[in-house]
Amino acid sequence: GAVPRRRCLWDSGTKDARHSLVLCDLNWVRLGPQRLALAQFFDPPATHHHLDELTTREMAHAPGYRSTALLLVGWLAAQLAWENGHGKGNSLGFEKICEEKKQAIEITLREKAGEPIGNVTVRSTTAEFKVDHREGADLLDVAFGRTNGRKMQQLFPAGKSDPASLVQEELMRGGPHRVYLHAVEKVRAFL
């Protein structure tokens, strides 16, 4: 039989916005560096299995940036085929069907002074993937570590977060935002 196509974190998988210009929330534009940093962890085929084994997800956001954190959760949910979003307060839940079994996905949001998205941590049964944005830093600290094994750290550009830079970035891109539309759909009830 045919091998099912694996969805990667950067793939949109939708036809909804194919022919229209969609200007998106500036909080979405602000998330570009974090989304790239998270997606790069899972680019190598050897790490794809972690996508089905994610057990913990935590995210720290600055006061006033909950919607930014929710968009990041929506992006993860859309790209990883999480369904049935529910939750209260700082705890969100989804379901993923793995080998015909429902797997519960829990996400904890935490408000903390600092950058709009200060930290994103996802863990699988055997590894931790972390993106930290220290207050005022122009770089993201990106780290991968296996439980009792190899660790890797690197720096990624954090991008600019001021409104003028975000508007300029959005206008330069233009075109449809299929991934954005899917992310908003996954967390619409929480916004």
C-alpha cells in the first residue's frame, strides 16, 4: 500500500486560503522565529518519531500575550493533527489518534514577565526540546537533549517584536497564510 504522507511542522495541508490575501494577526508574525526553532528539531527523519511521543508541553508568555501563546498552541495542534480542543484557564487539552488509540495532549500556559513568548518546552518519552527567549535578548536559546544522553545547544535569531517591524514583515510577505488559518481554527474557542 501507499505510504501515508507525514505532515511536517512547516506544511500547511489546506486549500482554504489558496487564492486570497490573508493579513494575519501581528502576534502570528511575532511567532515566526519560535516556529522555525521548534520545526528544525523535527526536520531530520531520525527525530520524526518524537512527534508521536510528545508527553508534555509548556509555554511561558508575557502578560498581555496570551493570544500569542494560543496561536503557537494552535500551530502545533494544526500541524500535528491534534483534535477536540478543550480546557480552562492555563490548561489546554487535545486528542491525537495514534495507531487507532486516542492519546491525550495537555498543554500548560504560564504567564511570566519578559518576552512575548519566553519559553516553549516539549518533551517526548526520551527527549526534551526547548526554545528560550531571555528578556531583551536578540537571540533564542535552542536546546535539545536526550534523557541521560546527548545534548545540543545553539542560538537562533529572535526577530524583532516592535509593531513597526512586525507590520513591515507582514507586508513584505503578502499572499495567503494557510498555516495561520489552520492554527486559528484549532484555538478559535480559546481566543
